[in-house]
Amino acid sequence: SNTPVKVAVTGAAGQIGYSLLFRIASGALLGPDTPVELRLLEITPALKALEGVVMELDDCAFPTLAGVEIGDDANTIFNGANVALLVGARPRTKGMERGDLLEANGAIFTVQGKALNEHAADDIRVTVTGNPANTNALIAKSNAPDIPAERFSALTRLDHNRALAQLSRKTGTSVNDLRKMTIWGNHSATQYPDIFHAEVAGKNAAELVNDQAWLENDFIPTVQKRGAAIIEARGSSSAASAAAATIDHARDWLKGTAEGDWTSMAVVSDGSYGVPEGLISSFPVTTSNGNYEIVQGLEINEFSRARIDASATELGEERDAVQALGLLG
Ligand code: NAI
């Protein structure tokens, strides 16, 4: 149909927004035949900058961009939204404790969860990119009791893509030859990039690489600490790659993963792989038509078990902290 799909983006005047909006508007999310209406949320002091971004969107004359609405009220901006990309968050500033950060973001994601609950379209799908992404998604979900829990997700696709890039380099193959990469757990330094089920041109990646030292001392820490390495090199955090991953995540969720492959998404745990039920944790998932399924039946070796458990423990601690702050509705 030619009814525009309404895509809400928060933090639209930020770094990631500056890359994300133009790609969505040009059809990278929904394809060249689907008109898109952007609904952009910012805090009041950033609206002027956002007006400038909208001027640039106008100036691109994208054929797929059917309209843009901006504002600082989540109730208005989320009205009728089919897709919500929650990118805006409160960054950690000097002297801010972890608890302060959770509380500041809690204030954002409780309000946005409630606004989605009241105003989004029935087919809403929510992706949280803003950090701490998993726990922000948990807060939004908990404040949106009328939206099915499986409509909420958090972004670990950037970690997934980083892992693909590292494995491709190590094996001297193209990323097109790689399948079944998995990121488990939290989008944090405890995340576990797992190549034991991954394939390189049809062969098991761990067996092909056959290099435990590389796995433990290079691959895993490189993926876990890539965000910090980008900040160190660029002077600001990853933005274009985060925008690309946000699009990959939301597009694959709507359009489906390829036969014989899967992707990584942080979704509500159903207890699979021993991850406590209710946590929003990254899993290998297949998707089709806006639904996902956690890949079942993978054998988890001891090495992986310890790492999956450690990240789940961290997620449990974050949940307990926001619960204690009364942010889970
Ligand atoms: P940024 O600081 O450039 O932009 C964030 C924007 O959000 C700002 O314009 C700010 O005004 C806005 N904002 C703050 N509170 C808001 C609210 N209540 N409603 C609407 N907008 C609000 O940050 P950047 O670089 O664009 O990153 C955004 C977030 O994404 C950060 O939390 C960052 O840590 C996270 N991130 C997550 C990644 C992931 O893989 N999950 C990767 C990279 C970044």
C-alpha cells in the first residue's frame, strides 16, 4: 500500500541521528517502494538544531520521504508510530555514578514507554539503541503493559557486525561468506561474541580458526572494547556504524533473516540458555514478518557457558537497580 510507514526516532538531532535519518529517508529501512514518514523527538533545547537537520532532509528530495514531524512531546511524536527507534539517551558525564545514569535514563524511558503504550500503532516495533540499551528497553517495556513484550528489543547488532568484521579479517574471507554469528548478553563489556556456531564458507568458524589465544586475547576483547577504541581514535563515539546497525536490526526484524543464517538481537528472555526469564538479553534469533524466534538447541560449551552467565548476571544487577528505583512500572 502507499500509506507511509511512520518511523519515530528519538535523539534525532544527535550524532547517530545525523546518519540514521538520511538512510531511513532514502529507503534503506523499508525499501525503495515504501513511503516513510519520520517522526522526530528531541529535548526542547535541541529542536532548533533538529530544524536544521530537517532542512537538509528537505534538500535531499528523497522520493521515499513522505513527511517529517518534529517535537519534544513523546505523546505527539509517537502517535500512530509503526516503528520506534529509541536512540536518544542521557550520556554519562564526569562524576556521574552508574546509579545516577540509570536514574536519568529511567526518567526518559518510563515516559517514552508510557507514550508508546498510549499512542503507537498496533503493529509497533521498538528498538532501543540509547545506552544502557538492554535496561532502557526493559524500562520502556515495563511501562507499556498493553504492548506485547516481544515488540521490544535492544541493539546488539553493532557488536554482531563488529564480530563479523573481525572474523572476516582473521580468516581472509568476505563477510558474505560468514553465517550464524552470535552476540550473547548485555551491550556492554560483558557481552559475549560467540564463534562456536558461526560458519565461514560453510565450515565451523572455531574449528577453522583453531586459535584459542586469538579467540580469548584478541577477538573477544576487541569486540567488547570496540566502542572505547572508536572514542579513543575519533574523539567521539561510534555514530555512522551505530546508525547502520540500527537499520540492519530493524530491517531484518521486519523483512526477515536469510535462510540458513541468523542475527543477534537483545530480546525478552523466555529462559532459553539459562538466561533468567524477563531480562532483555542478546540471543541468536531468526526473524520473519516482524516476529523473531530465539534459535533453540545450540550446544553451549563450558567456555561459552561462563561468559553467557556473567553477562546475564550483570543484566540481573541492572534490573535490580532500576527496580529499586521504582522504574519498572
Ligand atoms: P548524542 O549525544 O550525539 O545524541 C543524543 C541525542 O539524544 C541528543 O541530541 C539529545 O538531545 C537527545 N536526547 C536526550 N534525551 C532525550 C529525550 N528524553 N528525548 C529525546 N531525545 C533526547 O549521542 P549519540 O552519539 O547519537 O548516541 C546516542 C545513544 O546511543 C547514546 O546513549 C550512546 O551511548 C548509544 N549508542 C549505542 C550503541 C549500541 O550499539 N547500542 C552504539 C553507539 C551509541
